[in-house]
Amino acid sequence: MQPPTSNPPAAPVHTIGDLLAWVRAFPTATPHPLMPWFTPEQMVACLQKPGGEEELVTLYREREHYVRAGLDEEYKDFDPYRFGWDLPHWLEADLALKRAASGRAGGQYVGGGKRSTKSERAARRLVQAAMHLPGLVAWALTDNLTTSKATQMPLVWKYLPREIKALNGRTRHGKAKINYSIDGGFTEGVLVLPNASNIWFLPYEAKPTGYEGWELGAKLKPVHLNLLRQWPWLLNVGAWMDENCPLPWLETVMTRTATRNAVWLWTYSTREGITAAIKWLIGAPKTIRSKPAPLLAPHRRHVDDCPEGQMPLEARPARENVSVMYFHTDLNPFPPNYENMARLAQSATEEWIKENLYGHSSEQRGRVWPAFSQVHILDDPADLPADRTNFMVFDAATARNCCALWVGVTPGNPETYTIFRDWPDAQTYGDWAVPSDNPNQPDGDAGPAQRALGYGPSQYKNTFLDLELIPCSAGAPLEADPYRRKLQLANPGEDPPLVREEIFRRYMDPRAARNEHVVKRGGTCLLDLYGEEDRDPQTGALFAPRMSFLPAAGLDIHEGVAQVAALLWWDKQLPLVWPTNAPRLYVGRWCRQVIWALLNYTALGGEKGGCKDFADLLRYMATSRLRYMAPGPAVTRGGMRAGAGADYGR
């Protein structure tokens, strides 16, 4: 349909009837949710001004060009790179990623409802980065090249500028390689722009070990840094991972983007729960912003840390420099996407709606502690209880490292458990367990923290004593943990600093603690080894004190799992109020090994399950009848470091 001429109608326009007739004869404007056309009343008001007819015609023509150039692929000037739209939730996600990365390498996980535009944004941001940051190297990753040709490649092609598309199949620029077809995608899976930026389309089917030595992103010059600061939407994108990214590829991307301070985008449509790799990345994210979810029950709590009737928009994950966003389907204003999905939701389950329209699922199918969530996580050591009785739970091993957790029991009816330390900690030694590529190993594979350090009982004892040490010498920083700070302030300036946490009792894996076969043959069990002083055989110097342990309870897996679940339980549909409706088990956010086990353990991986050891510690803790003990003669300080001559234990 052609727009009207700039000439007014043949008959002079004087009356309201004439004006309405002029409006009715005006061509219909192309609908656009973000650029509405005037109502008839507004058009009449414009016509009543001098030159109103010419103004309306000009505005109509300009708007039609802008709308069609951004949406209509059949339009001769179609160019969504210049005329496309950045939706409000895209810009919010851009700012969230820049806050999380803070000028360093980082990334963003975007869980999206169906037709929520998460892939559109990722493709647009990738092309914008390639155009504005010369020499950028980026990966676009998905399941296989067939899927890439059907999803990622068409979107990247869509957002290329018209002048770049005009080079398709031509060799005018020696640096450029632009060969695209609908059925074949980009030839050889690579796009090279005239400014030497290149995008490689890679499949998860390939092994990431074949891509060693790559640096992803652009080498930024001062002019490009200024652009990144000036334009909120411009990102130094080094990779776009779509859907089910395996952990080895995720780790490779995180490593390869680090050297150029680039960022990565991971877009994922939740289906039947999220993957173990996502759990590894974001843990139990804490909701920062949420919005009403009109397709869910308004008076139910659908996510533990969200208000009733709402779903998360932005969350803070377990790992630093990572942003988590959720794109809701109703944030896409272009019909009929939301309307169609809403009709499907009328006969769907709550979980289906949460996953498919709000991009959210907290579940990894089959885990034994599905109740564990952000509600159970303490963000800051300052949130730990000051009044508590401390216990240690220890799992001994030979071919790998031993592991341990420390838990404080606070008074109340019922008492509360707070895990405030795990070892070997992820910050120092890496992850204890990582997601497995083997579908038959749901409990993960052994991570770097399991690699044996070669420690014996004396090294373990002194390591644990060092962790429990509270520095009190002059100039020592004030402890954030209120319990440790209390002891620190009660012993100011002590030198040497021999003040330690009071560990009321220590428990050991009962299978290792008392090996009956070893005892019957006249050997020494681990309880005895740890209960002995370790002295130099030549000089008699003490280099590790006694450390007393008791065998833990909890040999029955199902009983232990059930008791941990009982500590985690609370009624989500009622207000979170202590003590009538609140969990009894909490864990510090920094205890990443414990959190990984709570988020992933299924008990189906057998003895080789990566997170089984920390799951065992949780079971021993829950079944050993830990109790709060009021301060008094029953509580001992425990022993001192080597040379102090004291027993260390109960």
C-alpha cells in the first residue's frame, strides 16, 4: 500500500466530518508494539493545525520505512542491524553483565521462556561486537552443525548490516570470507568480516581439547574501551553458547575469554530441569529482581526467595563475574508469541509453565535433596551465629584427599545446624566434584580437589588446627564470623596466637574409624592413629598433637538422606518464620563443596560418585545427634599447635 500524497484532499477540510473522512481514507499503519501509530483522535488534532496533513504524511512515511526496515524481510531496505529494536529486558541484561564482569572476563547465563528473544539478543550482540571491535574472535556453539545451520547461523546472518550481506559470495575484500546460504549456512562454519573479526560456528560434539591456544574476544584499544563505556549494549563478546553446553566446553570458553577480558553468553531453554553444568556454574542463585507471573497462581510462592505470585528476573549466582537473567515470554511484545504460549499453559503443570514461559527451573532431576535452595545459604560470614557449639565431621581416604566439614549447633527448640567450613575448600583446591559427561554417573566425576596431596594423619591434624586458629596478635584483621570475633576480642594482642575455635567433638567416617579386620590382625585403626602424638623418632620433638575422634553414626544411606532432608524442610507456602516454619540447616555460600553435593547428589552414582564423600559427611552430621552445649566445664578449648603439649579433641 502506497502512502498518501502530500497534497490535501480535493475538497477543503473545514468540518470535523471532513477531518474524519480524511482520516478514514488514510492508509493503515504497519503494527508495531514499540512504535504505535496515532489514534484517530490524535490524527484529527494534528489535522487541525496548519500543515497538519503534510506532517502526518511525512511521519507515516518515515515510520513505515523504519518499521519495515527492521521487521519485514521482503522489504528492499531490510536492515535489522540498523533498524532493529533493543527490547528493555535486553538492555537490563547488558547492564547486569557489565556490573558482574566489572571490566574483566565474565559471562551471563540467560534462562529463557519459549519465544522470549534470548537468542535474538545474543546474535545481535555478537554481530555488534564483531562490527565495532576489529579483529574480534568469537565462537558460536550449539549441539551440532545441523542445529547451528538451523538456529544460530540464520540469526547471525539476519543481523549483519546490508553492506556486509552484499559481499556474500564475492571476494572484493581479501580479509573477508562471507559465503552464506539458507541450506548450507556459512561455508566451513566461519564468517570473516572486512575488519578481520571472525565468528566460528562450532559443535559441542567436537572435543574442546582440539581448540587449545585460542584467545576469544577483541584486543581492546583505548578507543574501544571508550565505546564499551559509552554504549551500554556493546559487549566484548567472545562466545555464545546455546542450549546444553557441556562442562568441558564451558570451562574452555571461560579460560579462552580471560586473556582478552571478553564476556560470554549462554542461552538456555529449560526442559525437564536444568543440567549439572548449569548447577556447577550458578549453584543456588539468589534472586535480585522479580516480577509478577500472571500465568501462575498469585498466592503461591513459586521460587523460595521470591514474593508470592512472582518469578525471578535477575539473580546472583555462586560464582564471581557471572550474571544470571531470566527472560519471560511475556517480555516479548511482538504478537502472537505470548498469546499462543498462554493458551498452551491453560492445561499445563506449574513446573511446565515455570520452565517454558519464565525460563526458570531449580531442579536437576533425581537429586535427593530438592528442598535445598537459596533460603538455606548464608551470604556473609557475619551472618553466622555467635553462640554455637562447634563440631567437625571427617571422611578419611587413602587414594584421594580426605574431606571434612565444620558445623555449629545453635540453641533453640529445635536446634539449628550451620555449616561454616569445608575442606579442601574450592577457593584453594578447586572443585571436589564436577558434572560428568557419562550419563550413567549422575553424581559427577572427581574434581581437582580430590587429587591426593600425600598427607598423612600428622599433616591433616596440623592443617585442621591452622584452619581453626584465630589470629589475635596486634594488627590482626577483625574476624567477620561473630563467634571467632568474640574470641578474638577476648584475647587481644596474644602472641604467639594460640587461640582456637572450640571444637566440642569430632566425628569420623565409621567405616574407616574402626576397621575390625585391621584390629583383629593386630593393626592400628585410624581412630588410634589420629589419637596419638606424632613425634620425631630421633629428637622426640612433637610435630602433631593428639586429635580425638568418635565414629560417626549413619551407615544406612536412606536413613541419613532422610534426616538431612528433615533438616532442610520448611513449608514454602507459609511465611518463613523462626522457629515455627523455617529450615534447621544452613550453609555458608563459601562452602562450595557442600553446596554442590546438596544441589546434585542423587545416591545413584555408587561409590564412584564425585560428590558422594560430601554427601556422606552430611549424612554423618545429621545422624550423630549433635547438640548445643552451653559454655562451661564440659566444653574444652582443645589442644594447641605442635609443641604445646596438649591433646586436641574433646
